Amino acid sequence: MSDEEKKVTIETGDAGKGSTEIAEGANTEELEERALSVFSSDRNEDITALIFCLITTFLVLLFTKWMV
């Protein structure tokens, strides 16, 4: 088995659902950057959803005030 074919098992915890295997010679910095970019995009989606919820809530309160 060559160095490129060797696998390393990494425990990912509850968030990663257990463990995963990567090549021993893998570029771990690239893997870390990819993981962090996923978290930042999730954060942006959460902020966008929060803003839409706040706008919708404001509009509902505004129109129900006018209806009374």
C-alpha cells in the first residue's frame, strides 16, 4: 500500500455523525477551508431567513392594526 493510498480515520463527533476517512497525504488546510465555507454560507442563509421573518411579522402587525 503506497503512501497515497493510506487512509486516516478522523472522529467528527455528533455533528459529523461519527467518523470519516481521508487520505494520509490530503491537504488538511484545504479541507478546513471547505468546511468553514459551508458554515459561513449556512450563517448567511440563517440571517436572510431571520430578516424575511422580521419583515413578514412587521407587515402582518401593520395590516392587522389597520384592519381593526
